[in-house]
Amino acid sequence: MDCIFCKIAAGQVPSVKVYEDEKVLAFLDIGPLSDGHTLVIPKKHYVKIHECPGEVLASVAAVLPKIAAAVLKGTNADGYNVMCNNGRASGQLVEHIHFHIIPRKAGDGVFT
Ligand code: 5GP
Ligand code: ZN
């Protein structure tokens, strides 16, 4: 399957890893909206949340707090957005479920 995030998960394409376990990988976004912009993916390929088994999403949710804490600490951010685009109409470009963690500072204008 020609999926860039599957290739990253398999180590066939390089990435800057933030976290990894058997089921989940977090790595820096190649086109960050802010410093430390991180993507968290299940290693198994699913395109959208409603197509993904709950237990796969649960494995992501289980480690999201510690990844978010590490991103916050590493960037000294004031806050962060967690975003998951589902479908082209929502802005999803890479068709492998991913959660964006976007570090924010007050008044940074990231979404303006
Ligand atoms: P989407 O628009 O699908 O929600 O977000 C896809 C994200 O993946 C974008 O923020 C984009 O910069 C990032 N991205 C696309 N290709 C690569 C890649 O090959 N490596 C990394 N690290 N990030 C990627
Ligand atoms: Zn994939």
C-alpha cells in the first residue's frame, strides 16, 4: 500500500520520532504549524475515525497524555490543539489516521 505514514511506521521513510510503542508512533510534522507540531498515529492503517476499531483508537488515547505532556515541556508552549481531520472536505491530506498536537502560545496567530 502506498501510504506515507505506513512507511514511516515501518521505518522505510525517516521521521523524527517523539514516541513509539508496539501500536503507536508519534513524530514531528514535516510542515509544522508551530514549533514541535507532532503527529500521533496508530501503526495500523485506517483512514478515518469511523472506520477504525475502538481498541485501536484506545491505544492512541492511552498514550496521548504523556505525548502531549512531552510536547508541552519540550516547546514551553502555553497550550496545544489536538486535531484529527477526517476526509478531504475537512482538510485531511494524508489518508492514514493522525492526531495533530499543535503547541500554542498566547497570541501566536496560528489559526488566523
Ligand atoms: P492532514 O492535512 O492530512 O490532517 O495533515 C497531514 C500532515 O502530515 C500535514 O501537517 C503534513 O505536513 C504532514 N506530512 C505529510 N507528509 C509527511 C511526511 O512525509 N513526514 C512528516 N513527518 N509529516 C508529513
Ligand atoms: Zn497507512
